[in-house]
Amino acid sequence: MIKDITIGQYIYKDSFVHKLDPRTKILISMFFMFGIFLINNITEYVYVLLLTAMTIYMSQIPLMKIIKGLKPILPLMILTVIMNAFFTSGTTLFSWAFIRITREGLYLAGFMGIRIFFLIIFTSLLTLTTSPITLTNGIEGLLTPLKKFKVPAHEIAMMMSIALRFIPTLIDETDKIMKAQKARGADFESGNIIKKTKSLVPILIPLFISAFTRADELAMAMEARGYRGDEGRTKFKELKYRLADKVILFLFAVLLVFLIIRKIAL
Amino acid sequence: MAVILENVYYKYDVDDNTSEEYGIFNISMKVEQGTTVGIIGKTGSGKSTLMQHLNALYLPQKGKLIVGDFVIDKKSKDLKNLRKKVGMVFQYPEDQLFEETIYNDLAFGPKNLGLSGDELNSAIKGAMEDMELDFEAMKDRSPYELSGGQKRKVAIASVLAMNPEILVLDEPTAGLDPKSKNDLLNLLISIKNKRNLTVFFVSHNMDDVFWLTEYVYVMCDGRIVLEGEVNEVFKENQTLKDLDLGVPFSVEVLEHLKNRGIYEGPLHPMRLESLAALIADILRGKND
């Protein structure tokens, strides 16, 4: 029942996008995110669509997977569109009682919808083509220069990979405890929201206890194997920018700079 | 309560029509009221899946179960009344403890079933006494400050507090030290007799299965591959070994004696005292 949850659903394929350096992928996703908010006309969104379609094609990820990923975000998208449509001031197109829809509101709502759409697709492409471990490696790599400013880059990355590693374990554990409590007559489905929340206590307490025990044991196991944090630690897989990474990063950076300059100039 | 299973199937991934991976496949069994049956099989053979059908944590996708007056098939509802009758002790049951006091933890099950007042109190008291836990001294203590063996007893008491008529024990002694293990098994035997329970005992320890049970089902890949009276099943030395299972210690010893040509009788499983007597007889015979 609870096993249907998937987080960071990486799909293994031997594609160009998969092979890119995780730092490249994280950076261009960020560039893309900024860029998308600097664009505000339909023709340019067509280009964005082409770019996205090309990336999906090259990543060899089935299109259905990506569309499925959009589903949970749908309510958020609709809400954003409605909020923008109703609460933007400008020339009134239509009004009834306290509701007023303006031309500017409609434009903005449309653009916001499109932006969120692209945002979700591009970021889910990132997690679909990069395994969680590679992703945390990439984040560590990107944060490393910040060590000068006392940012604990390695610790953050280690925490993230441990958290990701334990998600399936905790899901199994939850499933097991839920069953045990159900066998004792617990009821998680019926009742109002307060009753339902209260019914979670018999799951959460054992879950927390086992999580802390596990954390303790893991810390001990890591120490026993000589883990002392970042210092002196070598990597099995060193991250390295290849030519393709450099070219793509350069192109995206140029594009973003162009968009920023245009925004300021106009 | 008697338990009857009729051609029960369960598949984890229902949508996957290509896969032949069944959790359990065409299981039929008939367990009389008051008997203790053993379920053995290697890890992943479907034992736990089967046990979780007995109180409808899983509903059979095909076939049906008859537990006392309850008939369970894929559309069954009102499972609470069934769960009241079938007590499940999972592996490492102490993981389910969550209340501040032992009393409250034991009250969780019966309260869910609608018990209150004196009825609740006597159910808890009875369960604790049966598990040899001192009611007055322990009821207000936290279950977390107990030793492993005591915690296990509290967890089992929390199931007994629901006054089940069938008890499912999934590896109840896993991780316990030898003394706690023997104490617990002895306790379970006396509880079974006192409460006249029907018991399902899942274990990897063949000596425990031989000691506790009367009838044994052997599972492999979700199917029952061997069943019978405990004495009969444990004679199938080779079959059990082929299934990655063992035989009771006594059978192992007898087989070695047979291989060395100093014993010719059947490979009966037996208690250690009887085994010692048998070996003593052989030795005396040799000395003559």
C-alpha cells in the first residue's frame, strides 16, 4: 500500500543526458529555471518547448513517465493560474460580483502555467536521468568552492545520500508497524482528520525509535570503518567535466546572460 | 476455532500478468481447533504472506479462508471482528510498542475492539499473568526500560490481551538468548493449553517446531510442498535439505550413526533424553 511512493525515480538508460556530469545537469537546470522566468512571449516558449522535447528525446526516458510525473503538481498549477487570473489588476475583461478578470491577469496566468509546466518537466528530467548518489556527488562538487566560507559541503552531501538511502528502509518499516498495529485492531482509514492524525501516533513513535537506533548503529559502523568526515577522503568516481559538458554549460550560460541583458535593457 | 483454507492465491503485483511470481499459490489447509501447526520454509517462501491472510491483513485474490464462522474472500469487509479472534505476533513484536506505560500498551488492542472498564482491566491482567509479568509491579512502568526478553513478553501479552482464539507466532524467539528462548516457548505451550488456542508456529528452528507442533506444513516458492504429522515430515531428511531446510538435531545424529553402521532403525525425530537413551542402548549392546 505505502510502497507506491517513489522519490527521485531514477531510470537507467545509456543516453547522452545520463552521461553528462551531474554538476552540468544541476547548473543547466538552474539556468533553465531562471531563463524561463525571463521569457514572456509565445514564440520563445515554442523554442523552449523544442529544447525540452529534444532533451527528452535524447534522454531516452519514455514520455509517459514524464507526463505521469506532472500529475501530482497539477493542483498547484491550477491554483497558480487561478490566483494570477483573479488577482492581477489591469483592464477589466469580465466581472461578476467581487470577481474581476483582467486582460493582464489572463496573460500572466497563461505564462505562469507554461512556466511551471516547463519547470517541472526539466527538473524531473534531472532526477530521472541522474541517480540519487550521483546527484548528491554533484551537489557536493558544486558546494566545494563554498567551503572557504565554512559551508559544510561534504557533510550536507553525506546527509542527503544517507537520507535517500534510508527512504526505502523506512517505508518497509512503516509498512511492518502499520500491519502490526492493524492486527491489534487499529484503524487508519475512518474518522475525521483529528481522529486520523491521532491514529498515526502508534506508527510514528515506533518508527522514530527505530530510526534513532538505526542512526546510532550507522554512526558507529561508519566510525568503525574509519570515517572522519571530508578530510583525507578520496573518491572512487571522480567527477570530471568532459567536452560535451563544457559546450552545453557555455551555451546555456550565454543564453541566460543574453536573456538577462535583454530584460535589463528593455 | 478451526481454520480452513481453500485454494488461496495471492500475487503481489496484480497487474503483472506475465510474471509467475506468486506470494502464495494454491494453498489449501485444514487446521482443527486446539492444534498447533508448524509452518517451515526458507526466507521468501511465502510463510509470512500466508500468515497475514489468517487475519485478513491480506485478502486472498482467489479462493477463500474459513476461520471459525468467518468466511474471507477477496471482497471481505468487517475485518475487526475477525482480527479480534486471530492474534498475530509478528517477528520482533517489541517494535510495535509505543505507549508510555505497559498497561496502556496492552490496552491499545482491547480498546480498539471496544473494551472498557473492568472488562479491559481483567483482559490486561489476565494477559500479563499468563506471560508471567507481575501486573502490580509492572503496569505503570515504561515498556522501553525493559530487557529484550521482557519486552518480547510484553509485546506478546499485548496480543493476548485481545483474547484471541487463534494465535499466529512468526519466529517468536528470534534474537533471544537461549534461556529466554526456552522460557518463552515453555510459556507459550502452557498458554496454549490454558486458553485452548489454535496455534500457527512459524520458525526456522526445527527442534522448536518438533517440540511445539503436531502437524507441519513445508513451504517453498509460495506452495505447500510437504505436509504431515511432525514425526513423518522430519523423516524426509533429504527432501528438507534440498529445500534449504534442516532437520531436528536428533535426526541429524541418527543419520550420522547410520552412516557409520552402528544404527539401523528409522530416522525418527525425538527429544534429547530419548536420543541419549537410544545411544546408551547401542553402546551397551556393543559392550556385550
